[in-house]
Amino acid sequence: MSGVRPPSARQAPQALRLPLADRSGAAAEARAATARFLSDVADRETVRDAVLLVSELVGNAQRHTAGPGALLLVRADGALRIEVSDASPRPPTPRAPYTSNGAGGLGLYLVDRLSRRWGWHAIGPGKAVWCELRIPP
């Protein structure tokens, strides 16, 4: 059959789990691990967005909980799922950005703007906040 390509096999999921602790340098370690995990992605803007999303989720866990538990990155079928766990059962509460009542409020706004979708789910006594990003072929 000339000119017909066989259906492409789906790429096997790739994953990275990085245990984190509430310590100085956890966000930097998570950003570096994310950049290494995506080192084969040609679209550097996508990699920068992923690193920024990881930084926001880890930073939120550091600021609003007892600290991050772990970073989980999963690549499959043209998407990257970023997940950061923590020990707090409280769901994330987005705030309106650009308010004059103090610093902050941009973290989940950025997550919402840069990712395809985001959310959270319970894990044991805590939770994981996740987002998904399209990875170009």
C-alpha cells in the first residue's frame, strides 16, 4: 500500500516523582527537575511555562500549607500533567488578581491562564493540586 502510513503507536507515558520537603531550595530543585524532564521538547516556551507552573504549585504549597510532599510529572499523548502534593486537606482557593489588599493572588491565576485545565484531589489526609499543559509534537 503505497503512501499509507501505519497508525502511529501511542507514546508510553513517562513519569518522574520527586519527593520534596519544606526547605529552602525545594522550588528550585523542582524547577530544575522539570527542565531536565522536558529537555527533549523543542518548544522552549512550553518548557518555560511548565517550569513556571511547577514553581507556582510548589511555592503555593510552601506558603499555604506545611510544605510540599512531592512533585509528580507525567507525559502522555501530547500532554504534561504536573501535580504537587501537600499534607493540608484545604482545597486551593483562587483569589482575584491585582487586588490592593496585599501581596499574592497571582499563583492560581497564572496556573489557570497557562494550563489547559487544573484542579485538585484528596490524597490521604492531604491533597494534590494538578494542572495539564499541552506538549507540542
